Amino acid sequence: MTPFDLHTHHGTGENAVFSRSFGRPYPESVRFSAGLHPWYVSADTLDAAFDWLQEQVVLPHCAGVGEAGLDKICTTDWSLQERAFRHCIEVAMAHQKPLIIHCVRAYEEVLAIKKEWGTQGDVIPWIFHGFNKKPAVAQMLLRAGAYLSFGAALLVPGSPAAQSLAICPPGRYFLETDDRNDVSIAAVYAAAAAILGEVQVGKVI
């Protein structure tokens, strides 16, 4: 059985979720997520991006909304990032799709927005992809009901990602390759197995 890759910019098979972003080229894929990445949103094209996302989310092979999120080190205006992210959340909630989150130095801000939704916010998974932070941050996100997705950072012994995976309850994490075409999902699974003793991958979306 081919391991499930939650988030990839390269894999297009049925066991991989290819990440489509508005304004960026993408291949046809069996399963995909669609999002408004904070790197690529602009005020001039935001309305077109909203229309594109609505078209994508109703397609039969759309498995999630994202990447979407907040990034404190990119050049996109913060208010524009937040507007795009909030729209993605609304679309994910309306269509009951998991939300795949790009988050850079903005974990508290994302959780504050999640809190605004109250118990409604727990109806869909909020998945922080490419997670490579220390266990304290992981615990904060897990307590808020979020999920974590780990990638190539697990291949680095003693990395924050490896430490955080070790404390994740079964069913609360996923594995991914993200934009690494030099790392296979099988290698990520093997690294997770070495950390956990066995692979207990989160549910397929």
C-alpha cells in the first residue's frame, strides 16, 4: 500500500493531496486541496481568487481547503492575508472540508481566529502543515483541537518536529512531503516509525 501524503507540491496520485494555489500553475491530480496562499494573494486579484476557490472546492476530487493562513515574514500586507485566510475558513466550513494551514510565526493569531468560531470551529480539522516547532507549541495547538502534519524535518535527528511528533496522540497528526521532490513519503513514514515505534498516521481526508 502506498503511504498517504497529506500535502504535496509534486505527487498527483490517489494517495497524495496535491496543493493548488490561486495564481500558481498546477497539474491535473487525482486528489487536491485548493487555497489562497498568503504569498500569492494580492488586492488586485482577490475577488478573482475568491471565485476560483469556490469553483475548486465543489469539484469531486477536492479534499481540502489550503494552503491558507498567515505568514509574518512574507511581504503580503497583513490585513490582506487575514481577509484571504478568513475567506478560506468560511469556504472550508461551508463545504465541510479540512483546512490545511500555512503558518509562520502566527500561531497565536491563527488560534485566536479559530476561537472566534467556538465549537463550530471543531467541526472540520484545522491542520498545521509542515510543522517543525518545539513540543510547547505543539501542545498549544493540540489543546486547541488542531492537527499537525509533519514532513522532511522528521529526517533530522532531534529536530523540533521529531520531538513534537513524539508527543502527538494517535489520530492527531499526518505526514507529508510538501515541496520536497527529493524526499519520498515512504522516507517520511520510516522516520515517523523510528520515532514512534510504529506508524499511526492520522485519518485520510
